[in-house]
Amino acid sequence: MRYSLLLAASLVIAASGCSQNQSADPVASTIDQANLCEVKEWRHDDVASTCKPGQKVVYLPSSFGNEQLPIIFAAVNCDLRYNVALTTGAVTCIYGPITPTPPQPQDRATKKPAE
């Protein structure tokens, strides 16, 4: 009897592990592998006006030379949960934009007067 219960419990646990994991992340369920968004600017606003979250994006700057720009592009525009293909002059990844926060006004009470 115990053996039957253990076997049944093992089968239930194994079967539940095989079920497809439904992600709560809306971007993960809407990855667009069929379309490519090509951009030449790294700035968030420029990319957001052209690409959709979850879409493949490739950053191909019009000028070459600043090796930091692909890294900045990836930090600002790539969903870093997925692979990022990076060279010294280009990036391709899944577009997952940051959500910029507006600058916070400084508290006047803690501001020091100019000397």
C-alpha cells in the first residue's frame, strides 16, 4: 500500500514538472522572432519610437569608433534576460526598454546655499 502511494505521488510530482511553465512576464510570451527593428541611434526615445518591446532589435550606428556605444545601447534598450550579440560596432538583442524615471526635485530644506 505504501509503495503504491509513493509511486502515485512520484508520478504526480513528475507530471507537474513536465507541464509548460506559464510566464507572468508579458514580454516573454510575446517575443517577436519574425521581425527585425534596425536603429542607428542608442538613445531610449529614438529606439522606443521605432521598435516594440519583445521585438528583435539591431543597433548599427552610422559612424564607427566609440566602442562604448554598443554597451550603452544594450544597457538602455536590451532585455538582459535574453542573449545579447555584441561587437565593437553593433548589437542585436530582444528589445526591452528601460522605464526612465523623471528627475526628482531637490528638497529646498536640504539644499546648501551657494558660497
